[in-house]
Amino acid sequence: MKRYLGSPGKGFRSGKILYMLRLIIKMFLRLFLTLLIVLPTLFLAPRLITALYSRKLIHEAGASPAARVAIVFGAGLWRDGSPTPVLRDRVATAADLYFAGKVEKLLMSGDNSTVEYNEPAAMRDYALSLGVPDEAIVLDYAGRRTYDTCYRAREIFHTTDVLLVTQNFHLPRALYICNALEIHAAGVSADRRIYHPVSRFIWNMREIPATLNALVEVHITHPLPILGSPEPIFPKEAQ
């Protein structure tokens, strides 16, 4: 007697659906774990690259090499227009370099995108209060970003041998950018105090995407910052 084999029942279809769901879930879990490993690596790799690149280029002010120009990067102002402690430390370190005879000129580069916000002028005023003569100070009003400052240092101010004055969290990116733009640069640490742990954490977290963006700009996109007529710091015959 023949047995009747009918079409698969609901149990068979339910089992197949569950099997497919398990496969899909496994696939998404593998993808998630891969992204969990790959994405942080992609973001952290540029920071590691610049850190390794710059580790022998960073000096304390007293042990730094000499150069014709020290570039001082902007670092924010208080509401009254005065420099933040981080910016004061950068200017004070640059002043020390000048008084030690390590540099001839200080290039103060910062943001002056509005009339009310003028980083270079505030940096100049603080440097003057420390005794730096006015003729030793040059202002760059369009240094809105690190990339812009380095680019303009070469194209507008015709500097090719510089010391970069900023804090340790920022020096690797600044050094990498300037040297990639064919400026011979060494770094001088402006860490003159112990900064608040929360501030240090925020600064270092911001450096992760900023460093990735810097590598893209110097190697791929090559954006043009605000430029203008050349303003060489030193006459050609003096170079």
C-alpha cells in the first residue's frame, strides 16, 4: 500500500524561516564585529601615524633647535577677548624662545573671521606684555585651522624653517601637516601647566577626526585656504 506524501506543512516552512533568520542574524553580527574593529582602527591609525612621525621632532623650549620663525597657533579667547590659559602658554613659550635667541620672529596665527573675535591681536598684546618687541611679531589673521596656518606660512609669509609652538596633544598633527607642505618644522611643547583632565580628554578626542581629515587634505584634496598678496617675513636678500 502506497503512502501519500503531501506538500510540506507549516512546521517545515517555519523551520526554514527560522534557519534563514539565524543566518541573517549571524551575518549581521559578523558585520557588526568587523565594523567594531575596522572603524576604530581607521580613525586611530592617522593619530598613530602622526605620533610616530613626530616623536623625534618635539622638544622642550630649553632644548629646542633654532629656527628663523616660531609659529604660534591660536587656541581660543575668553568672552572679554583675552587669551585662554592654553593660548597664553603658547605665547609665553614662544616668548621664551625669542628671549633665548632661538628664533628671530614670532608668527601669531589665529582666527579673525569677525570683528569681535581677533586671536592674533590678543596674542600680540599678551606677547608685548611679556616684553617681546613689536617688531619681532608678525600677525596672520587667516589662520583659522592648522592646515591654513601651515599653508599660509609657506605661501604668504615665505617661511620654510620654523618651530611650531603648541601643546603636545596638537603637535603631532601640526608637525605632520607643515612638513607635508614642505616646511621644515620642529615642535616645541607649550605644556606649561597640568590642564584639567576633562579638557585634555576633549582635546585628544577632537584630534582623532581632525588628524584623519588632515591626512586627507595634505595627500588627496589639497584645499586652498584664504590667501592674498605675499608678505615675506624676511626680505629675499636677507635669506
